[in-house]
Amino acid sequence: MTQRRGVWTTIRRIAASDRISGLIMLGFALLGLLLANLPWTFHGFEAVAEYTIGIPGTNLVLPISHWAQDGLLTVFFLMVGLDLKQELTTGSLANPKAAAVPMLCAVGGMLVPPILFIAVISLYSQFAPPAAGSMTIATGAVVPFGTASHGWAIPTATDIAFSLTVLALFAKALPGSIRAFLMTLATVDDLLAIILIAVFFSSLNGWYWFLGIAACAVAWYLLVRRRRVPWLAVGAVGILAWVMMFEAGIHPTLAGVLVGLLTPAREMYGEASPRAERYHDKLQPFSALLALPIFALFATGVHLGSLSALLFVSPIVIGIVVALVVGKPLGIMLTAWLSTRFTGLSMPKGLHVRDLFPAACACGIGFTVSFLIATLAYKDAELSAEARFGVLMASLLAAVISGILLSRQSKRYEQLAKSAPQTSTLPVRDQDATAEAVSVLSDGTEVVSSTLFPDKHDHAAHQQ
């Protein structure tokens, strides 16, 4: 029993590590791309991905790749819903005024990338062969501008797990306010991405399914507030909510968000911590080490036909790369500058707009939700494959750029903290035996020095 507990503790610690869980998911994504394109593996991988399982005689008969996208990914979205509820109740979003700038930056970071994406493919359609109003993708197929433009929403989302992985790897001495800013921005980004999927990628069916969704929501709300939660009943209600969403024409992963938002985020019955926080922690190993890696495996596991140089100059790929790598940081920085210059809002104490640029570049890492939107935006297999390849390339490029910038910024803060007189030093938190201290420099700048970013988030800021 003790050995089993030790194994489970190790698994939870790995899942809670931004670095390890992020690298595991990246490894599965690259593995999927290889398996789907190596000549001796792609037939077998395709057979597994397209193998259908489900309940005969119902609509719930789907390929394994779709179960990974529509089923397993629900665990991740449940984590997002629990995070949102905790943040809205007691976290960074509980005080809208304090969170105003990162909230606005999240909006700006979602508005600019689609504009750049449309601009890039518009240039292709106007000036590249074969004719105005159409473009040639890497496979040689000719695609009308209107069809290609359906991918406008792909570069809107930030993958907070990978963004935090980059921070954990390269930013060891940055102010804690930068990480908190990124967490708040990404949380709002998640909420906006959920709204975007619900509004633009749902095809509503019979109204009676929405009565079922409402009934499941009420049942979940009541059950998770009981002193002793009946987990079998809760699990059944969660599955029913997923089925109702699926049949209603709404992307079923949003069922996870719905029930997550209905979970209590304050202590009840003398409990030591809120239920939303505890459930999030318990689900994290399943999300980080099972759901997300398997989703990444099948999301990138698309056969690209010919991995030629033409793929890297495809209008879809270039549009997504420009939108994520340039558009995301541009939208965030521009919004931060405008909101602090003209609205009377201010950055956290000791933090300037220019300090956000390296972290803003990390927001160009799209990945999970961008992969999902790519499969929803393009029904054509070739377009979907190129879009997902573009997301992968953009995310890797954004990670490299932000990693270099964050490393330089971190070294600068570390040197400032060592050379400047410290007027006050107080402990911030102690997680995983990692100490952090706030140093106030002579110019009033607050610097948080640490040997390593903690793997787990504190009560006010949780990972996706």
C-alpha cells in the first residue's frame, strides 16, 4: 500500500510539473507527426486512428481519433472550467479592476492574429498563382479564398501549459508579477476560446437536447454541494451532459467547462480547501499525462502526403505562423500600451509594458485549443492537416523566440537583484522546496528571485 501511494505521489508530482508535462505532450505531438508520415508506420497509424468504436445503433460510434478529440479532451476542458470557477471566485479574476489590463490584453491577443491570418492568405490569393481569388496549397490543390478564410480562428488561442513550460525552463529569476500576468491573460484567453467554439463551431439540433443539458447542470450543481458527494451519480450526470452536448450539436468537450463552472469554489462543511481546487488537483494527472498526450498524438498524426519545401510556404501554414508568432505578441503589447496610456489603468507595481514582451511571445504557442479549432474549421482533410502542421511549427518557433528572450530577461533581473541594495526581503511561497524572495531595488522595482519556478500554482493561479 505504501509503495502504491509512493507511485501515485510521483505521478501527481510529474503531472504538476509545467516542464515535464509540457515536454511529454510535445513528445507525443512529434511522435504522432512521425507515425503518420513514415512510410512503414503511416498505414498502421491511420488504421488505428480510423478504427470506430461506440454504442451500435446510436450516433456514438466514432473513430478513435475523434474519441481522443471529443471524449478525452473533455477532461482537459473540465480542468479549464474548474480553473475558471476558482479564478472568478477567489483568484485573479475576482477583482476585475486589478485584472483589467491582462483581461484586455487577452482580448487584444485574440483580435490581431485573425487579422494577420486573413491578410496573409489574402495576399496569396491576390498575387500568387493560379488566379486572383484562389491559392495553391502544398499538395497542389487549388483552394478558394473563402474556403481558406474559415481558418481565421485557429491562431486565437494560447496554450498555457506550454507557455508555462517555457517560463519554467528559461525564466528562473523573473518578477512573479509577470507570471501572474500571464496566468490571468491565459485564463481569460481560455474563456474567450470556449465562447468562440460554442458560437462559431456549433450546429444546433433539437431543442429538447438543451432541456437535457439544463437537467444535467441542475443535477450536477446539487450533487457536488452535498456533504458526502455520491461519485457514481456525479459521474453518470457528467457523462449524460457530454451526450446531451454531442446530440445538441455543441462541441461535447464544453460539457466539461459547464460542470466545472457549477462546482463550488469556496470551502464547505469545514473543508480545508475548495472542492473546485481539490477536484482540479485530482484530475491533473489524467489530463496532463493521459488526455492531452493522446489528443496531441492524434491531432498531429495527419498524413501530409509529401513533406516537401512547399509545405513551409503554404499560405495556410505561413498565415498561421505569422498570426501566432507575430500577431499574438503584437496584440498583447499594443493593448497593454493603449490601456495603460489612455484608460487610466496601470500595470502591477514595478512592472512596465516593455517587460511583458518575452512572455507575450510565449503566448504565440497555440497547440491544444488551436489543434482543436483546426479540426473544426476545415472539413477538408488536406487543409486541416496543413493547418495543424502550421500550428505545430508556429508553436515551436514561438517557444524558441520566447525562450531566448526570457532567458536574457531573467539573467538581467538576476544581475539587478545581486548588484542593487535590498531594502526588504520577505518570503513569497515555499513549494517543492523552492524559495522565492521579493527584493525592492533603489528605483522601486520589485524583483522576485528564485532558483526555479515552482511546478505547482498557488491558490490564486492554477494551470489549465
